[in-house]
Amino acid sequence: MKLHYLLLPLGIIAIAWFAIGIYQANSAPLPVGFPAPTAPDKIEVKEYPAYRAATYSYSGNLSDAANQAFSPLYQHISSNNISMTAPVETRYPVGTIEGKEKTGEATVSFLYRNTDIYPKEIASNITIEDIPRQTVVSLGLVGGYSYETYVEGLEKLRNWLSENPSYKMVGNPRRLFYDGPYKPDMAKRSEIQIPISKKD
């Protein structure tokens, strides 16, 4: 039997597996009450309801935080039969606002669909957090998930805060990742956000 006859079924299987992966990565629902992703290149103020998250704490090169946390977080939701939602949240040190901090401590979270969900099993490297409602200024992005795009986005948000002095920063910056690894980089959606509040 010729080689190409053997490779053809393998190619069909690979394409099907790739398509299923794209569907699963893109069909994850938002947590209840979450606003839709901000449109690319748009900056807007958004309100988020309280939510519950499974969080992995990371220390090291900040560009590796999300990748290093994915496996333990995925194992957590799998072992507890908890459905995956989008986005995945990474909270970075406040020092990254200035664009100088490349190493440090970050937290990466899978968000539960609602605050009634609580896992039966919690590994030692996972913390369950209840995050209170918050207001953020958000920059929408489309494209690859590099750390450089995070730093560039923070600069735009920092400029927005300078131009809107009635607001002040009240928490750590974060990035919300909406799409999984099977989606092409050019189509991946994310948001960079800074928690804010009105000045007195």
C-alpha cells in the first residue's frame, strides 16, 4: 500500500481533532453576569459582578504565568467535573503598570460559571477565591497573547487614566484571555484591564 493512502486517514483525523479543539476553546460560556468582551482597540469602563475563581499562584518570568498555570487549573476543573468558562484571568503585579517589571508574582484563575459552584476536591496548589464586584477600564485586543502586547496595552490604559483624572487605580492590572491554543493567533481575543474607582 502506498504511503499517501496511509497518511490520508491520519490527516483527516488530525483535521477533525483540530476542529473539535477550536470548537471547545471557542464555545466556553462567560460567567453569569459578565459583560461581553471589549471590541478590539476600544477602551471602555465596565462593571463586573462578583465571581468565584480557582486560582494558581505563580512566581517567576511573568510571560510564562498563564502557560505554567494552565495544567494544574485544568486538572482542578476536570477532577471536579466543573465546566470550563472563558475568559481565563491573569492578575499581574502593580509594578507592571510602568512596563519595567518582567519577573514577580502573578495569579492565574479559571472562573466558575456562577458563585454557587464549589469544588469537592482542592489540590494544595489551588486556592478558591470569591472576587467582589468591581469597575475596570478595559482595552480590547485581537492577536497573539504575548507579554509585550500586555505591556503595550497597559501604556494605553495609563494614558487613558491621565486623560480621565476623575478615576483612580484601585487594584492589580489583569488580562482576560478568551480563546484557547487551537485558535490562530491573529483571531485570539483578550482584554487588558485596570480596576478603577471614582475619586472623591
